Amino acid sequence: MTLDSSVRESDPAGTVPFSRMERRTFAIISHPDAGKTTLTESLLQAAGAVHEAGEVKARGDRRRARSDWMKIEQQRGISVTSSVMTFQRGDILFNLLDTPGHQDFSEDTYRTLTAVDCAIMVIDAAKGIEPQTRKLFEVCRLRNVPIVTFVNKVDREGLSPFALLDEIAEVLQLDVSPQNWPTGIGGLFHGLYDLRRSGLLVADRSDGVVPGRWIATESIEDPAIDTAIPVDAAESLREDGGLALASYPTFDLEAFRQGDLTPVIFGSALRGFGVEQLLDVLADDGPPPQPQPARPAPVDPGESRLTGFVFKVQANMDPNHRDRVAFVRICSGKLERGMKVTNTRIGKPMALHNPITFFARDRELAHGAVAGDIVGIPNHGTLRVGDTLTEKGDVTFTGLPDFAPEILRRVRLGDPLKVKQMRRGLSDLAEEGVIRLFKPALGSQWIVGVIGELQLDVLQTRLDQEYGVALEFEPSPYEVARWIKSDDPALLKKLMETHRSSMAEDQDEVPVLLMRNGWEFGRLQEEWPGITFSAVRERS
């Protein structure tokens, strides 16, 4: 889709002007293997953005999901970076951000959640709430991001719907409001009853992604249900579905948007069950663009000036051109191709000559974008994560975190003639947030910091594939990294001089203290009470 407000002022159907279309900007979060990427594919198919969802079901090359565009993602079947898909359904433009599920890449997910207005939480019907799901939910709660819950894989053996709903309510401390009800789980699954629209979606048991047959009903007691599914399944549906209607709260829009209630949709992403209803909930009840936290005051999406912030940087989306694209959430105003904005971090203007929209790796020139949209700004290292872009006025968006790494490794280069390529590759990937990069005050051997071991594997693979650099890792003498700051510049300088052998700078030239172990770090903290040692740093 080319978002062009001058050449194509309205959507393809010619119904709603682009600038007036409603926006729904959302992320999909889950524990690994809950079906997040499969759901992404099914949402795109249900909206007509793709004509077949075989990429997640077929064999060979067709198995590659559109959102998993990196070579390492296709080889391993996991998401290691967030991707953006923009698509239209009816009068609404959806900006879908697919996030990594593996905890080793949670930092990318945390930043992505700063750019959305709501999230879909995917839960495996057989496993319930899993650890990474809970962690990501807590991030959403901190930012008051509304949650829509999709209970996946109900066509397989799993927990009862009541057990799943009660677990969500107890573990996440959320009111739950089921929006549909399965006729059974696993081998007893015959379809989904829509509690919002009073209709039955009868499951098509044939192979392939087929949503099923829709039967409109007056209520859950309608005799038409008995002719569509087995009698015992109909009786079970009436008993359990009726109990659900009586036991759980009805949907409350205000409670949902405040983060106190989650609408729950049962379904199967692989076979398309419940996916249309999920889109309906997002379209009907999902929040439009919301005010974004900033200094000196939050930015309202209705403001006329253009504002936005960089929440992600991706290198080498086009390996032939060694490009770098900054992902920008538009927070207010209207972006137009060629306009000039100011990067408040460096205080310099820049022209937006070639802003782009995304469909995973695919991209098209964007001539216009408004609040809620996600656009890409190609650049040559000018933009970093956390940068604020504004048309006029002094504003800085807040809340984008960096986290101290848990694993620190020295890098060892196989070919000493490729030092330049290695340093460029490490710097590029550090700007993406794939790694933390530390340059010691003494010595020339850079240190790489990551959250989990899998990140080292990804780093090694990407350096080889994208930069032609064979890199090995060896233990570093450090286990702890902390950013340091103080209101007393003289005290900070004294610490840096006293512990020069432990000092380094990160990729943004911010001072970092590297310590051999937690005990040594604890003792140093006690000795320097006027210094703040931070495991989290806010980018701004």
C-alpha cells in the first residue's frame, strides 16, 4: 500500500480520505511458540493484506512468515527483531508490530511497546500464562497499554476455558470478559459461538486455513445450533456458554482502555478461527492514537505540529545498499515528504526526503503519515533510538529504556584485515539495540554486552552474513555493567580517574562502570554514595 495523500488522497475503495482514516497501532506479545507469528499471518489474511497464509503452514520456502524476514529468522523459525506491517480493513488503517517472543530479545519488545496504543496477548490454550507472557504484560501495565487476549490453539487438547479465564484473572489481576466461546477443546471442538453478535462459527475440519461457516442466531438457545453441530456439543455450549455469560463481566470500553479489563477471544490462529472477531474487537474498541509521554508535557495526537520518536533502528534491511532505517512513531501532526524537522538530541534540522511505510521487509514510499502511523526514515547514522523529531517547538519524548547487559564478552576477530568491517558491524548492531557495545578507557579490545546467549549467536551470524566478518567471543574480566552519573561533576570525574581501568563508554559515549563481580560492585557502591549506578538508562 502506498500512503500518498497527494496522488492517492483516498483508500483503494475510494471511501475514506487517508488523513481521516482511523488508526489502530498495536503489538502482538507472547511467550515463544504460543503462535504469535502465526496469528500475524492470519490477521493479514483476514484483512485481505495477503491472499494466502500458507507461509506459516506449507513446507519449504513457503513456510517463511512474512514478518520473519531476516535470514536467521527463516533458518531457525524464531523472531529475533520487531517488524511492522501496515494494512487496511474497511475504514481503518492498522499498524501491526510483531515482536520477538524469546526473552533474550525482550529489550526490542520493550521499546516497541512504547510505540503502540494497545497489545494482543497470545496465550497457548494448553499452557496458560507462561513466564515471558507475564513479563511483557507487566511492561504493558507500566505504560497502561490496553490488552486484548487471544487464547490460541483451542482446536488442540488444552485447559478448559474456565480454567484459562480464571488464571488470567488471578495471575494478571485483570477482569476478563469472554467475547466468544468454544464448543469444546481439542477433538471436541466444533466451532466458536460469538457472544457479541449472537452467531455460531462452525469449524471446517478440512485441511487448510478455513475460518468456517457463519450461522446467525437469536441467542445461544437458538435451535439452529442443534442442526449445525452435534447435539451433545450444542448442549455443552449452552451450559458452559450460559455460565460464562452469567459469571464474567460484560465488556466495558472504559475499563478496557484503562487497562483494568481484557476482552478474551478463543480461536486457532493456524486455521483462522476467531481471527475475524479479533479484528472486529480491535476495530470497534481498540484505542485510537493516545497522548505520548514527553517533556515538558505529554504530546496530544490532535496537535497540529508534527512530532515523533525513534523507537527502533534496523540496519541492512536491504543488504545490497547497507541501509539503515529508523522506525518512527508519529505522535501528532502530519508528515509530508520533503518537509524539514529538528532532531532535538543534536538540535539540527533534517529533511524527510524518502520516508517509507512497511510490510515487514517490503517497503514503499510514503507521501503522508499522521498520528498513530509508523514510518521509516532512511539515514546514515544520524538517527538513534530515543531521538525526537519535531516540526517546531521544544519537546523530548521519554520512556524508551536501555537495560544493562547480563553477559559481557570480549570480541576476537579471525581476520585482522577486517577490523574496519567489524567495528562498523558492531556499531550498526549496537544502534539497533541488538547488543550493548562498550569501549574500555584502557585497551583497544571492545566488549559486547547482551541479555542472553542467543543474542551472541544472532550477532555472530549477522556479522558473518551481512558484513563478511568471522567473529569469536571470549570471556571478559567483567560481570557487571552500570551507567554512572552524579549531580557533582567533580565527584564523577574523581570516580572515573580512580577506577580508570574499570571505565568504558557505551555506543552513545555515556560513561559505564565495568566490575568483576557483584560483590566488588556492592562494595564500590557503598564507597561512593554520591554516585548513581543505573541498570536502566532512559534514552532521550
